[in-house]
Amino acid sequence: MRLNDISRNIRVRDQRGSGGGGLGGGGKLGCGAVVLAIAGYFIFGLDPMSTLGMVDSVQTDAPVQTGGQTLEESCSVNEYSRETCAALSSLDATWQPLFQQAGIPFTQPTLNFYDGRGQSGCGAAQSAMGPFYCPSDQGIYIDTSFYDQLDRQLGAGGDFARAYVMAHEYGHHVQNLTGQATQVRQLQQQNPGAANRIQVAMELQADCYAGVWAAKNRELMEPGDIEEGMTAASSIGDDTLTQGRVSPDNFTHGTSAQRMEWLQRGLKTGDEDQCDTFSALLR
Ligand SMILES: [Zn+2]
């Protein structure tokens, strides 16, 4: 996908350089106090988020940057960073007008880069968790080394596979802003026996939203993109990832077939209203 433009208005926070690598070689990190605060969390059990929160509170509407790096620096740490920032720029630009049309208040999510370990509004972030969305701080968290894993271990390389991952996490942000995420949690509390099926519907909807985003940017798609997306969706299906070790009742993200089906539906229709996985799966 030809995602080349990086908006100056995306929200990015950078925790890299604070994890396993320690502070060595941190010369490019200009803001020592924040970096030390993050390192302190692991060594002394301090809470760095209070320090980061102070930084946020004085720059409410500006792109959030900590770790002393500018947006440009954070987005050019490596090729994956550039791609991730470009995908976020496109996702913001695609979804914001849809919220405007629907009359639902829109806020941008914050992309949080971290390396190995990080901190999120939902607790500790660890790269083994894979990319995730935290509703309470509206953050998308990613250790971009996941993309190497996706390519080498799961056999799903390519820029569109990576863009799909970002678009899926952004789909959870959409669910958060529309109130669907809250409804899902209420539904799960009322039907604990169906909690996993409801969770699967939520994940498949995020896949469908990822497809909708791509479809709305069809002019940027390149030959092979759809195949890359389908390979990625297939490779991260619960049945494929767990290889029979987990019963279907305990699936959380859907089977490979389901993930491909809902990504495909978004890609084909380009219509977010076609992503009602809840009606389709919870009859
Ligand atoms: Zn998800």
C-alpha cells in the first residue's frame, strides 16, 4: 500500500530506549528526566506514568511526545516506525470524517512505541503481548519487532500485513469511541457463558473495520496487498495459533477462516455498517 505521508498531527509517544537496552547510547534522547523516570519504574518500582501524565497535561492538543524525541525522530527510528506513523496518519484521516458525519465526537488515539517492555494505561506492556489497544488512555501500543515475528514466525510479511495490524488496533479505538466496547463489556457481564463468543465478535469487527479503512483508500492499494492481508488474518486465527491446544469455546479472536472472512467483508464493501459481527455471530 502506498502509505507515504506522515501527518504532523498524529499523536505519538515514544518509550523506546527505556527497556532492556537500558540508557546506554541514549544520546539521542534529549529529555533525561522522563527517560530516567521510566527506567526507575523497573529498578525502583516508581510509577513513571505520573511523570508522563504531567507532560501530557501541558500539551493537551499537541501531539504527545515523551522520551525527548520529536514526532519526526520517533517516526524515523526504523522503516517499521515510518510505516506505522504513515498508517496512523491515514487511519486518522479516514475515520475522523466518518465520525463527523455520524455526529459522534472523535478523538485521535495515541500511538505508543515501546521496546521490549513499556507502560500503558492498562498496565505493563510487554512485546510478547503483541500490539494492543488500551481503552482507558486511548493508546495503541506496539513494539515494532512484532513485525519481524509476523514475517518470520507466522509467515505474514509485507507492508499491507503490517498496515492491517495497525488498522485492526485502530478498529478497537473506533469501538471505544462509538460506545460499542462498553456495550460489549456489559453484554459479557450479563452473559458470562458467552463472554468468549462476544469477545470474538468484537475482534472480528475490528478486522472488518481494518478492511473498511483499506477499501476507503483503494487508490493506494497495490497488487498483492489483499493477499498479504489474507495471509496475515489467517496466520493469527486462534485455531492456527493454538493448533488444537485450545478448545473453540475458549477462542478470543476467531478462527483463521473467520478473520479472513471479516477482513474480506470490510475490503469488499468499504462500509462500516456491514461490520455488525454481533448480529451475525450472537443470534
Ligand atoms: Zn484485537
